[in-house]
Amino acid sequence: MQPPQFTDGIPVFTEQNFQRPEDKVYIHLSSEYPDFVGVPHSHKFIELVYIISGSAEHVVGNSRYTANKGDIFVINPDVTHAFYEQEDNKESFCAYDLMVVPDFFDLNLINSGDFTSLGSSFLFYSMFPQEKAATADLHVSSNRYNDFGD
């Protein structure tokens, strides 16, 4: 992994920090990069985070969310955020991080280089109609781990 660049003291990751240049999608476990849990950072790709164990506080700008097992977060490029593991966890915080280069998506379906337009599309909201208007990030919470786990 190449070291990240820094902007105003915040690490900014690109796809070259994690994957081969020809790859458009990369997935890893957060436990593979423990030095970056609890560190505010941004990236030049879309990140989909699926919490598989434990809980954390997810800070995105001025917003704070509780991240629990079974939750999904979608973070757009250039959005500073961090997951802070809860100290009273019964199990360690761990998540799958799916990183997608924006040009992976068919621009006939999505008219921008981030996840916001997909988040506001008919297809997406037909699956999650209770979600509010699209923002710099998206949090889909589930009370039952198996809703997404399976």
C-alpha cells in the first residue's frame, strides 16, 4: 500500500493506496488496517462500509451516527469521516470496506461521479423508502443483522 497524501493534516486516500491501477473495485476488512480506525480521513473513491461486528461512532462532518452490526454506510469521495470504536464493545469493531472508483458506474444510470445520484434513484429508494434525501453520506440501519448479513 502506498502511503496516503495529506491535506490540512488529514490523510486522503486514492485507489492506488489499496488496489492495482486496472481495478475499479476493492474490498477489505477494517481489521486489516487498524491504524486507520479512529482516524479522520477522506478518499477519492466511493466507500461502502458494512459493519459485521461491534459498534462505533461514525463522524461525518458535523454529523454523528451510531454504527452497529448490520448497518451500511455509503461515503462519497472527498468527505472527511472516521469510525471510532466504542470502548464498551462486547465484540471488536470490524467492517467490510468496499471501495469503488466513481467511473466504475455506468454514467447512463448515474449522472455524476459519486453515490448521491444513485442514492436518489428510483431503484435505490424502492429498496429503502424510509431513507431521507441524499447527502454527502448515507446510513442504512438495520435492527436485524440478517437483513444485510445474508
